[in-house]
Amino acid sequence: MHLPIEDLTPRQIVAELDRYIVGQGDAKKAVAVALRNRFRRQRVPANMRDDILPKNILMIGPTGVGKTEIARRLAQIARAPFIKVEATKFTEVGYVGRDVDAMVRDLAGIAVRLVEREKFEEVRPIAETLAYERLVDMLEHHVPPDDEPEEAEEDWEVAQARREKKRYELRRRIEKGEFDRTLVEVNTEEAGTNFLQVFTNQGIEEMGLDAFPHLNSTKTMTRKVTVLEAKEVIIQDESSRLVDQGGINREAIERAEQTGIIFIDEIDKVCGKTGGSGPDVSREGVQRDLLPVIEGSTVQTKYGPLRTDHILFIAAGAFHISSPQDLIPELQGRLPIRVQLESLGEFDFRRILKEPENSLVRQYTLLLAVDGVDLEFDDSSLDEVARLAMEMNKGENIGARRLHTMMERLLEKFLYEAPEGISGKVVVDKALVEKELVPLINSAKGAMVL
């Protein structure tokens, strides 16, 4: 199997991350090396691959500095199954809450959907051809008969050629969109539930129903839709017939095993003191339950057993109250690579507003352009937004997320009034920023409005 790992050098991976994330060079280098090592592992002799384990990463830094975004973008670069979980959602086995194996089962589901999308794209040209044939069958009666009368004893080949010509003309008209508003009935198959949730000592588990075919039925649904809608419905239906679901599941499990990334956020919140009772009682238990999964174990999923030996685990936490040393020693040893992410300053905020490809300025410009508003920011306005965001973070530092609050408040009037009350070119300058944000910031210092 050809694993979907990009043939990029660590320097190229960092450059790719720089397109979306400002700063945090050390963290980018660490994840770039981890991704490249996966590529390198696939090129070493087969008898050595199992011994080369991923070097899991612990990111340390305050909220809103880019920890999650780095992991998420890394997964996109590698086209790898990725899931983010919060350590606080898990509890030690025996307490109310999710068990840690749930994140592996969720990763398997994400991998299946990822592979399924890829397979559907591969067969789409064939599925489109089949879909148009089905639409032609449905719409044949919409085409008027030929002007030329059919002869009673017309040769079969001539009649077949006449019919093929008629169908070709009909397909051409369907492709041009002439029948887009015509209603047709489509039959689609919807698979019934192929698993059952059961309660066990380990929490809620999913039991496959392959052994109970009478419970694993397929429903046929009849819907009346326009031809425009029917095209995509039929293409999806034909695609599902063309792909091998069993093969998808097997490839997805291998994809998750070899390239999966699990991001465990708020790991610092399970650094409770040992002993005692109350809400902290299961924190060390969660860490101990995480150990075998991170170290390497086999988790049963509804798609098959999944080994976690080569999944890359990236844990992150602010560690304001606790420190990484408060994690149990065994778990610290499973997270050998530690990177410190720096707090963001005013200059970083200024860059975040404008430089990334998905910058906030670009997002709001595109949103308002839909309603005919040509939004423009001058440099002084962005400088002022960055300065005020930094000032607000002195009270409670939420990092770059503060910019979302500031920009939403700044543009609230335009977002509400467009398109009826405002259109055309709108320039956001320093005076407007001060008018909209300074009063709110002054009141927030006492009332914490923002």
C-alpha cells in the first residue's frame, strides 16, 4: 500500500506551516521532524520498521498560541487521519466518563471516512457515466418522438441506432442543464446500523452485527427530487456500489496505524495530586490508562483491531498551575520531545491579522463581499486592533483568540446592516477602531465584558 505521506523535507514542512501559523518555530521544527521520520521509516528495511517508534511530542504553552492549529495543519499536510481530544473528557475505568480507548475508535472512524472520500473521487468519472445513464432512463419520455415515422418492419439494428441517437441527445440536454428543474424519483440504499452500543466494564463499546444479518438490513428509500439534486444523489449511490467497503475498512485501519495523529489537549488538567477523593480522584488513573495506548496496544474497533504502536501522539497543555514534572514518570517517558511555545505579543497579533492565507482580515473581507461590501483595512487600524488586543490580554491572556472577539465587535455594525443598510466600499481606519473598541475595553476592565 502506498502511504499518503508527503515527500517533503522538514524545512519544506515548516514553510508550509508558516503559511497558516505565525511564529512558534521550535514547535514547527519538532512536528516537521516527526512527520519526516514517518516518511523515512517507510524507506528503511522492512525488518527494522516495527522497531522505529514515533517520538511523541509534549507542547507546553498558554492558550491561543497555536498548539492545536500546528497539529491540525500537520495532519492536512500528510493527508493523515487526525483527531483532537481533551484529556478532561476521560476518566479512569470505573468512573463515569469516556475511556481512553474511545479516541482510538474515533480515529478509526475518521480514517474510514478519509479513505472513503478518496476512493469515491477515484471512481467518480465512472459513477458519473452510470448516473447519467440512469437519468436518461428516467427522462426518456420527456423527449418528443422523432418526426420520421417508424416503419413496421424496421430492421432491429436501425431501431437500435435510432434509440441510441435519441438517448445521446437526451444525455446532452441533461448535461446542459435543460432538465435541472424536472422532478424525478430516485431510489437510494441506506445501510442499516451495523453495530450496537453495549455497556461493559470498560464503558460504552460498539459490537458488530455481522453475525446477526437480520439486524443488519439495508433500507431502500424513494425520494422525489429535481434532476439537479438527483445527479449528486445517484453519483454517490453509484460510487458506493463501485468501491469495496471491506477494502476501505482494511486500508483505513492501516492508514490510522501508520499515519494517524492524536492530539491530546489539556493534558495538564489531569496532573492532580495522588490520593484523596472528589473530582481529582481519577486524574492519575487517566494518565495510567493513557500509558498502554501511547506505548502501543491493540484496540478493538467496529472496523477491526487497530494497533497504536506507530500513531503519533501530540499532547499539549498550558501548565500554569502544574508542570510537566507532575505527570507520572511513565507518561513523561512516552512524551520524549518537549517544545515550549511562546506567548504572543503585539507584533505577532499584527501579523496574525493579515499574513496567514486564512487571516481574519481575508475572512471578513470575503464574507462581506458576498453582500456587495468592499471591506478595506488601513495599516493604522490593524496596528490599533493588535495593541488593544494585547492590552486586553493583560487581564486574562487568551492568546490569538482575543482577535476573534475584537474583530467581531469592530465589524458588528457592518455584518448586521449588510446588504440592506450598507454597500460599496467601506474603509476601517484607526478612528473607527477607537470609536468601536475603546469604550468596550474601558468597561470590560471592570465588568469583563469581553
